[in-house]
Amino acid sequence: MAQHDPDELSAEAFAALAAQLGVPLSPERLAELYPDVRALLERIAPLWDIDVSSVAPEEVA
């Protein structure tokens, strides 16, 4: 999954990621959480387009 493309996170990939992180998800809970996670990824997607190349890492606090 590209970090900037919410469309690449399928429900199956989300469930697999949750399982890897030790988060138990019933099918009902997956159906409830998945749309919220997708919406969050869509809202933050523009952050990946911010050019921060002129900021030195040590300047970030």
C-alpha cells in the first residue's frame, strides 16, 4: 500500500494489518472500523504532498 493512496487499503489488508498488530477484529467490528480508517486516510492524504525538503531534520521539534 502506498502511504498516500487510501484506495489501496482493502478490507482484507486492513484485517491482516490489525491481526499482525494483535488487534482482534470480528467481522462486525471490521465493518464498523474500516470505513472510518479509510476516511481518515483520505483526510490526511494531502499531507504527503507537502514539500518539506527545505526543512532540516534537526529543525523539526
